[in-house]
Amino acid sequence: MRFSVAAAVFALSAATSGYAKVQMSKSGGDATYYTPGLGSCGHNNVATDFIVAVDHATITSFPGAGANPNT
């Protein structure tokens, strides 16, 4: 009895499941690799830190941003 119930559930789930369509798109951009070091906040970053590079206009206009202590 258990096997037939399990088989019926499996058959129904396989019959009713559908594959989701994947929308493919292409985009472009540039990537840069660098070795982390002293960041704009004055902290020394290491290779295991999660950091990103941000352009000058974005970092200086960020709310609460101050002067770069490294300049």
C-alpha cells in the first residue's frame, strides 16, 4: 500500500511539474582585477574581504561621505 501511494504521488508530481522558461539576455561591460590594499575609508583591505571598486563621482556624492583620508 505504501509503495503504491508513493508511486502515485511521484507520478502525479512528475506529470504536473513543468519546466520554467529561462529568458536569456546579453549585456556588456568591463571587469577589473586588482589586489586590495588601503581603501578610501582608511581601512586596509585583504583578499578575503568583500570589496568593490566605485567611481569617484559615486563615492563623493554618497550620503554621509567625507573627505578621502588617503589624499
